[in-house]
Amino acid sequence: MGQVIDAEGWRAGYHLLAAISALGGIAAILLVGRERPKDPSPSGKKAPAITWPRFVQLVRRPAFVLMVAGMFFCNVPTVLVSSQLKLVLVESGASGQFATWIISVYAVGVIIGRFASGLALDKCSPQAVALTALGLPAVGFLILASPADQSWLLASAVLLVGLAQGAEGDIGAYVASRTFHVSHFSLVYSFLIASMGLATAVGAVLLSSTLRSTGRFDVFLLFSAGITIVGALCFFLTGRGGKQPEVAQPLEAAPSL
């Protein structure tokens, strides 16, 4: 993509992205097929509506607060990765061409993180996986904030950030499905997605403020390392020290976590 933009301009880059997206969408539709999905409810009954008392009971659970907070903290640095990563790498000493190549390493890390986290969640405690996978970006952010400018070190830092970016969606969905009853999964997961969007907006404001005051990315990178660790710890604490929680019951019968 970087080579296309350098040679033909950013409009040509967007045209290429549009073509790739169209091919991917067509392939997805063909793979899905026309078979109607079966009722996901084991009993075939519609899930009970969430009343206000049930909603209050849900959001008062410590596990709910920890998950929403953890997803928020882990995604505050997302704005840096999604829009400023090349500038961060150039500031760290990478050339423009090499910085473009490293961004491809980030994309590879996202794919690897998606598969690796899925495999790990089947074998290990989800809280342990969350602490490990979501804590990895802290190391990457610290490397990027340091004076180190070795090519392999910068590539490793970006790879670590990408691994966690690919894992967080799987971890959030898995922990939610194991902590809350399946009839409440959509509501819980919607809060996780909302916290991700809010985190991106807050991160943009913080990044803008630090750049305005210092003119560098170091301060935001150090802040990102700290807040990422806090987010990983929030997910870890949903299992009370890493213990695998039992599959939750509906709100009326579930003990408070």
C-alpha cells in the first residue's frame, strides 16, 4: 500500500483498498451460503427481556465493571496505532520506507494474535490469557518510547502491539460468555464495544494534548504502557486471581460476582 501511495498518490491507494474490500466481501457472501441459521437458543425459546431491575443487577456486578473498564483502558492507545504509527516509528529513527514495512508487520501480528488467543483460550484460563496477551503492548510501547532505534527492536515492538490488537476481541467475547448468561451476552458485549469507541475518542484527545505540549510521542507512549497494564489486570481480576469462572446463570438465579 505504501508503495502504491508513493507512486500513484493516496487516491490510488483508496482505489486499491476499495477493490480488496469488494473482493473480500464477495468471498464472504459466497462462503456463507444461503442456508438459514438455526435458532441459537437450546430450548428454542426467546430470551427474556432485560428489565430495569435486571439491568441494574447486571451492571452492579464487579465482573461487568472490570470488563468494561479493562476494554476501555486497553483501547485508549488504539488511536496511536491506527493513525500515527508511521510517525512514531520515524521519530524512533526508522526511515519512511522501513516504517511502512513495519506497519505490515503490525497487520501480521493482528492475524497471529487472533489465532493464538483463540487456541490459548481453549487450553488455558481466560484470565491468564488476557493478562499475557493484553499486557504485551506495554512492552512494545516502552520500546517505542525508548531511545532504541534498532530495526529488529522496532519491528518486535510493533509486532507485540499487533498481537494484542488481534487478541482483545476474542478475549472480551470469551470472558463475557463465560461470566454472564448467554441470554445477556449481546447486552454485555455491546457495552464492551461502546467502551472501545469511547476509549478511541479519549485517546485522541490525550494524544493531541501531549503532542501540543511536548511535540513528541514519548509521553503518550509511556502513558499507553501504564494504562494497558491496568486494562490487562482488570480482565485478570474477573476470575478472582485467574480462576476459571463457572458458566453464569440468568440474573435471577446468579450469585453476585
